[in-house]
Amino acid sequence: LIDKNISIENEANTYSYQVAQTINGVTYTTLDPPAFVGDVTTGIPSATNQTFNITGNWTAVADSTGYGVRLTMPNGQILDTSTEATNISLDGLNQGVFNLGVNALGNMGRTDGNTNAYYDSPYRNTGIFILYEDVLVYSKSFLNNITIL
């Protein structure tokens, strides 16, 4: 085809991944990602084993069947879990760099007799948490006087 100077054009992808589409009477929608509410916090849940936790809350998303939670670990591994609640607390974490994300889970595009089908939202990430074990040796009053510029 190249030798004969024939132009090959790709067909446009007409499926909208951002807006609802109705096909044969079924409306397919991608859910919006939940928004984090308040602060996502870290702390020391257990003084005996000196591990950290990460706790977060997010808004409820209409028509979701639950929420997927993804924690990216310091070594790059990903811890995936799901919950029907709008909060989570992940315990037993050691020092390192972490990233917490959450998405709304849909009904996998199944209509179940309804005229709507919902797909999972994209993940909303909190950003990076850096946890250091050196923090454990200082008292709370010492930490309250630290200012991060």
C-alpha cells in the first residue's frame, strides 16, 4: 500500500468514554470519581509494632455498587481492595512513599432489567505520603512544633 501511495486512515472511535450514550434503549454511563472529604491522615495505630496507618474518607457516588481502593506501596506493588463504605483505614504500614486512590464501582455495564448501565469511574488519587520511622522517637509536642515550608 505504501509503494502504491494509497492512504490508510483509521476510523474514528465514536464511543464516548466521558458522556452517557444510549444504545438500543440502554444508557451507558461512566461514573464520576469520588472526591476526598477532609484530610487523608496518617498515624501510628499500634505502639507495640510501631506501624503506620493511612485513613481516608470520600463522598458517596450515586449509582455505585461500592468503591475500589488502591494503595501504591513504596516498592511499587499495588494493594487493591474494595468496600461499600465511604472510608477506609489501612494498617500495618512501614516507612516509605505511598499513594492512595479510590474509584466508584459500577454494575459492569449490566442492565439487570433497568435502562441504565454503569462503568467504573477513573481513580482519584490523594497524592504522596512519606512515612518515616524516625518520627516514632519524638513526642507529639515536638511534632506539633514542626513547620513544613
